[in-house]
Amino acid sequence: MAENKLTYLALGGAGEIGMNMYLYGYGPVGDQRFILVDVGVTFPDMDGTPGVDLIMADPEFIAQRADRLEAIIITHAHEDHVGALGHLFPRLQAPVYARPFTALNARQKMERAGLDPRQVRDAPVWPDTVEAGPFSIGFVPVSHSIPESSALVIDTPAGRIVHSGDFKLDPTPLVGEPWQPEIFEEIGKKGVKALVCDSTNVFSEHPGRSEASLIDPIGGLMREAKGLVVATTFASNIARLRTLAQAAHDAGRTVTMMGRAMNTMVQNGFAAKVLPDFPPLVDSREADSIPRENLFILATGSQGERRAATAQLASQSYMGFQLKEGDTFLFSSKTIPGNEKGVARILNQMSERGVRVITDDDHYHVSGHANRPDLTVVHNLLNPQNLIPMHGEHRHLRAHTELAQGAGRHGVLAPNGAVVDLTGDRAEVIDHVETGRLYLDGKVLIGALDGIVRERVRMAIRGHVTVSVMLEADGRPADRPWIETSGLPDPRGDLAERLEAELDDALEGTKRSSLRDDGAVEKLVEKTLRTTCDELIGKKPVVTVMINRFE
Amino acid sequence: MAENKLTYLALGGAGEIGMNMYLYGYGPVGDQRFILVDVGVTFPDMDGTPGVDLIMADPEFIAQRADRLEAIIITHAHEDHVGALGHLFPRLQAPVYARPFTALNARQKMERAGLDPRQVRDAPVWPDTVEAGPFSIGFVPVSHSIPESSALVIDTPAGRIVHSGDFKLDPTPLVGEPWQPEIFEEIGKKGVKALVCDSTNVFSEHPGRSEASLIDPIGGLMREAKGLVVATTFASNIARLRTLAQAAHDAGRTVTMMGRAMNTMVQNGFAAKVLPDFPPLVDSREADSIPRENLFILATGSQGERRAATAQLASQSYMGFQLKEGDTFLFSSKTIPGNEKGVARILNQMSERGVRVITDDDHYHVSGHANRPDLTVVHNLLNPQNLIPMHGEHRHLRAHTELAQGAGRHGVLAPNGAVVDLTGDRAEVIDHVETGRLYLDGKVLIGALDGIVRERVRMAIRGHVTVSVMLEADGRPADRPWIETSGLPDPRGDLAERLEAELDDALEGTKRSSLRDDGAVEKLVEKTLRTTCDELIGKKPVVTVMINRFE
């Protein structure tokens, strides 16, 4: 019988920040048993994925081996860790384990997808474990920005792996458990074969700051502001929601929330009893009846999302409520690269309204991820034989690998698709499997390489010309072609007409025998229209040809 | 006769960083004479302007009064100040004045547009002036990042205006003239009615740094790098090109350039004799024959542009030349908001190749614009009666206005379209005129609000369905409708067929009399297809209907 191997394979998350999905295998190659850690999404943009609703890792590799998948483990309730569960579960079909608050969110994902929420089971806290085939999985509380975030201790017959999840070294996170180095020290004592570790903030040179460091500056702002104060942050940054709400409450302000995602998160927090001391909230429909100087609004949309409360407040109003000169708006957040223009649009709209905007992320925001020096602290506490960076773009993984190597550790750069063998002392990449992305497009999951979105991007750049050609069975044109253009400049108002005339000439000038074949007609039409359009207006459109033949 | 008025009106640039275009008027309202300062562009993106080639201010207001336009003044040769000249000159038809190097670039824009380059005239340096109707215009050398950058002294019968252009307070700019406070002090002595001032860096709290401060860090990098060094910056940042090339040359490296825009700029610099001491350049086709450790490459594409040399070097090769492990790549630039994702794509590709990438813009880049404290220095030197911030988004203009007001000055927030009366001592906004943007889309200038680009964006988000419907004259369907979909998911491969069947049913089930009118048929078809598509795949596509009626 073949030798048992312990392997690590990132299907998503090791090539981007987002869409986390990591696979651990144990057993003889070809007959390994698996656990999948996190089933997250990442978000589309107009640049490469217009019209797409969500992006997630393609689970094809494990879907083909779903009968050997023992469990799906969710580390915490952020969308980039749990957001794809409802969409991908049908291909995976394995019990899902998460701590209670995370499980509550995961069950909602299942329900929304019409799946059985009982597939999601509450996991205990380390040192208790979940048993899944050859794996024994412990959920170790870590500080992050949402309650019940967990690192995982994964014990296998070939040794112990620590999968960090998202974490920071915060002794006072205000929500969720604090960072407890003694637990990690204890875990490390038994020998850690590999630390698979979050790389998000590897380029941040200074030690991370605690959520508690925000109490004073945000408190000061709440007290000093003369009018209304509104703040935005990630809807799922429950720690920050509490910090902001508490500061407002302490300053005598009534707290309300605008935006569905935020309400859901906080309600789930109440339901799971992980927010025992959240200040009282009033319904946002009552906001108008409260004096502005006594009001504080938490609003969704810190990344400039057009439909979220912040964008609507900036451009006009949200559910009838408007911003005014003298109001203060706080971005208690960091703008994620790619969202700068959307955020700037909002800042300018607020400037036009005379709203005072504060975007100073050094004073009013702290990250939920471990910075570079913090990573070294964890490396040293666990002292793993191997360090495998995850949750990062390639450059993050490389920098994290080099950080480990610089300290004399064995760092393994393993992007999505690299199969890492952890069986021996020294981990190494032994194989590469195909990975990819799926897009949720409307209700349908499509492959990133299916060409559907590429066709939309081409229409967006080039415009679209549709042609209806009517031919007799023998190839003789039965009528002039008919052309409709979409998204093309038409400076003289006669573009379609001129294209029709040119195409008519081309068809009339072609041997009838060549027009008997639809493929040949299509080629001729496309070429004629692209060339003519380019000459007339300097654009080479996407062309759709509809050939009607009369029998 | 009506009273003479001196007015300022931003047509572009006071609502964005880019597409600068400012209009000064003098004379009786309704019969004023004008000069236009700068005719710049800004750049499109996939988010809002897919497929667009360039964006510029709509000159409609002055185009309607072109017979009263005395001159077009170009402050310097950057694209956001001169890039639209060839496209808009036909609507303006007035002599263009610029200093010789700028004029050379401006003439090339004219020639490329098939216009007479002799419309562009060389302007002298202050205290000599250009006379244009009631305006006397002096070009005052300022430090920026391109040779012959100028502030303008605009003397009128109603007083003196200083238009800052783009500038920084750099005593050692390495290229172009240094900052000369004594000239500004002198100019201020005669009394300045208004300073119209660059706001780009109003949010940068520290005094700006000199180009010369880069010599040591960049020199060190060139000497210490073991292999090839490549650097990118804006093609038009001639100062930086020289700083980088000189440092490489001093370190014993042969210098070459990759990218058309950069070559053009530097050749123009040689032609205008403004780059007397630029190190020798070798043809990039020779790069392969030079030992990598002795080579330095300047590459275009610091903003991640997909077709530029940097992106091509990162993804594969540029003109046959490839990057390798051990090479060093320097971004001597700042990433403009909105370009982060494109730049990150390149950083990750370089990481995959093992290229060492340096993006530290604190050490290897300085801005070409005056920072907040520098702005105060200029305010104080000129001591204007009125301060009008320009070249900024609304939030920059507001912050700059507030900076002036905080120092007891009269600051006027005048975004694009606000007509400011400068006749009296205290400037005020007296009118608002319509302004807008034009897009160069292929060869055609279209209005931003024409709906053409919006239609492309809609197709990109929703996909496109084209329908050919054949009806008898009386409304009876002559055949089943024919549908083609573009950019829509088709999970079962039968989407068009199912849409056709649904539409056929809808047409058959409709009274024939209702199908006699094309408009009614279109509405029915659109509604049926949107609803059915939404049910089947969750997308509501753009629908184009082609109705063929048989007579």
C-alpha cells in the first residue's frame, strides 16, 4: 500500500486577499481523506468582472473527490471565509463546522441557497476538538474584528498543523476573545509541523494597534462634534461597530444603523449572545425625529459601494434622511485598493454638501490583521518546522516567505494550486493542480474563463453591432441587410445606414456560391463591418450576425 | 455702455485633477474678450468610461464665443494641460502661446490632428509678455517636473491675476528652472487681485521635497543592485527620467528607454535644447547585448497601463526583452487613485518571476506639486486680495479655500462652471454656466451625457439580447422569433431557445391589432425577454429588437 501523505493545497486565497479556500489531505495519494478550511468570496469590479455578483474559488479539485471530504471548517464569519458556502455546498456535501456565531451566519447562507441549515454544526472551543476522519480539529480563539474568530489546530497522524485564520495580536479587542500568547505557546510545545499563516499585513512594518486605542480619539470626536455624526466601516467589523456605538452612547448620542448588512450582523451577534454590552439601538426610521447633535448613525458602504447607505447619504438621501452642512462623517476604515475612485466620489459629494469628512485611518481605524512584527511573534511562539504563508497576493506570500527565511525558518511559497507535502520534516511543493475562479452571475455559477464576462467587457470597450441578413437559399441577398448599433458613436446619425450600404455592396459583390455557407457569410459580414466602422468612427465593434435563409 | 468686468471661469480642472481648462474674460458682460488657459485631458477607466480614449472638458461655453477668444495659453507640456489641443482647436480657432519646449509638444498635437502647427507660437519669458486683447500675459518660470513650466502673470485693466499653473517650491529641480521666490515677491509688490492656485497636494501636510533629494537613494540603489535595474515613472516626468538616467550612468550602467511616449518626450527635450546634460542613451534593441549588471532601462507604464513597457515586461516580454530573477524594478512614482489594481497585477507578476520590486514612494519619488505648507508660502509671497483654488477635486478646492480663510484671506470656492467676478476688491461667484465633459471615442468626440458609453456599461453589466421578429403586415407572426445572446450565462445551452419559445408564446397570445405598431411590439418583446431572462438566469439584459414586416 502507498505511503500516507499529509498535504496542503490552497484552492483560493493564496494569490489574492479574499476567497479563502484551503484543502488538507491525509492518506495514500489517490485515496486521501480531506478537510476544507473556509469557503469564501471576493468581490467583482467593473475593470475585469462587470455585472458579476460574487467571485469564489473553483472547488473542482475537491468536488471531484467530494466522497472523501470529511468536513468543511469555517474559521470566522467574514464573507471572504464563508460567503461562498451556499453556492458551493451542493458540490461539496460534507458536514460544516464552525463556532456558534459563525455557524449562525453559515446557516443563513445555507437557507438563502435553499439548503439544509442543519448541515452546519456548532464546534467546541480548543482544547475540545472536532473529529473528521484522520483529522482532529481544534478551534483556538484569536482576536480579529468579529466575534469567535479562530485559528485551527489540525492534528493528524503525521503531525500537527496550525492554520492561523485571520488574526491580530490584540490584548483588548473589545469584541471577541483577546490574543492569548500562552495558548499558542502551549500549542507549540507539542511540536508544530507547519504554520499556515495569514499574510494580509506583511507589508505593514509597525506592530499592530489594539481596537482599544480607538476609544479616546473616537470618543473625543463624538464629544466635540457640534452636529450629527455618521460613521462607516465594514458591516462585518463588529468590533468597530461596537467601538463607535459605545463612544457615541458615552457622549450622550442616540445610536442608529443604516444598511441591511450591518443590521443582520449585529442581530446575529445578539442572537448568538456575543455582544452582551452593545449600546441600545433605535430604528433608523426614527432618526429624523432626534436632534442632530444627539444622534449618531452607523452606515454601510465604507468602500464606496453605490447602493450602500453611505453613497446614498452622500448623493441624496437614505430612506428620506439627508446630510447637511455642519454634519461630521467618519470613515473608520481603510480603502481597499481598487475602491479609491468610488470613495473619492463620495468624499467630493460630501464636500459639495459642506459635510466635514474625516478619513484619517491612522487615528480612527486599526487593522484586524497581524502586521509584520506580529507575524514574527507568532512564528516564534509556535516555532513551526515549516511556514506556509496564505491569504495574500503573490507578493504578500513572497514577502512572508522571505520574512520566515530571514529568521532561519523553512518558508514555502505555495500559491493556489501548489500541492505541499508536509509528511517529512521539510515541506516541499510536489505537484501543481489546476485552480480557478467561479463567478456568480445573476443566479448562475460560470467559470472565469468561460468567455461570458470577456464578451461583456469587449462590448463595453468596442460597442456592439447586430446584423440581420436575409438570403435566398442559393445565396442571393433577399433584401438589404439590417443593422442596429449599440454603444457606438453616431456623429452624423447615419452610421447604421452607411454600414448597411457598405455591407450590401460587399454581399452583392461576392460570388453567390460563397454565400451558401453561413460561416463564410458571418466572416464576410464581420470583416466588412469592423473595417467600415473603424474607417468611419475609429472603433472595431463586436458583431453579431443573424442569417435568415428563405427556403 | 455696460461696465467692464474681469471674470474667471473654470471649464475643467476645478472638480477633478486633470483636464485643466480655465477661461478669463474682460469687458462688458455679453461682449467680453477671453483668453483660455490650458486645454488638457484626463484618462478614462473601465469603471465609468470603458472604451473611451481620452476625456476632456467640454469647451461649449467658449466655443460659442470663439470669435472673442484672443488666445490660448499653455502653461506646460503635460497631457492634463495640453493633451486636448488637437481635438478642441477646431472649435476654438485662436492663436496658441507657449514657451518653446511646450510649443514643440503642442505643435505635434496639432499636426497629429491634421491642423496647422503654425497656430502655436513661442512665448517669451517674463518680464516679457504676450499681448492678447485686453490681456497682457507673462510666463513666469516655475519648478515642476517638466522643463519650461510656467505660472502666468495676467495683467488686465482691472488688475493683476497670477495663475499658478502646476508648480512646486524646488530650489534644485534638476530639470527646468528652480523656484525663485524673489520673482514672486516682485510680482506681488504691484498688487495681485487674485491668485488662481494649484490644489493637487493640499492634503500633503509636509513641505515638498526637492528632486535633488532623490540623487542619493537612487544612486545607492543603482550601485548596490547586482543585476539589471529597470525603473518606471510618468513618461512626461522629464526631471525624473534625467535623475534616474544620471544615477545609472554615474553607477557605470548603460541607459536605454522602452516605450514610445518616453522616447518622444526626451527627443523633444533634446530638440528644444532643454536637456543639455542628459546621459547618453542606447537603442533599446541593443539591450539584450549588454550585460545585465551594466544595464539600466527606463520603462513607460508606472500606472499599470496594460500595453505599456512595464506591464509587458512583467507579463512576458517587451520587444523580445525579458525580466529574470535577480533583476530590480523601481517604481519611481506614485500610484494615482484608481490605478492600484493594475499596478498590483504587475507587482504580483514580478513577484512570480522573482524580480525584486521597490515601490517605496517616500524614498524614490517626490511630487511635482506644492504641498500644503508650500501653498501658504506662495499665498504669503503674493499676498493676493483673493485666492481661487483650481486643479483639484471638490474636496481639494474646499480644503485649499479653508487653508486661505484660516489665514484671514478671502478664498473663493469656484468649481467648474462658477463664474467669478474679479472686478471689485472682493471676488464673488456671480453666475453658473453649464460645463461638461467630452469623450474621444475612437475618432469621434461625444458628450459624456450622450448615453453611448452608458449603453456600453449597461451591456457590460447586464449582457445583451438581440431579437429578430418577423411579422406579417397585419401583425401575425410570420415565423418564430430568432434570438442571439451576448455575454449571458447559458448553463443548459438552451437559453436562446427557451427565450424564443417564451417570446413566441407571448406574441401568439397577443391581439394582432396590438402587433401592428412597432413600438408596442418592442415593448412587449423587451418586457418578455427581461422577465424570462431574470427568471432563468437572474439577469435583466439590454434588449435590441429588429422587427421585419412582410408587406
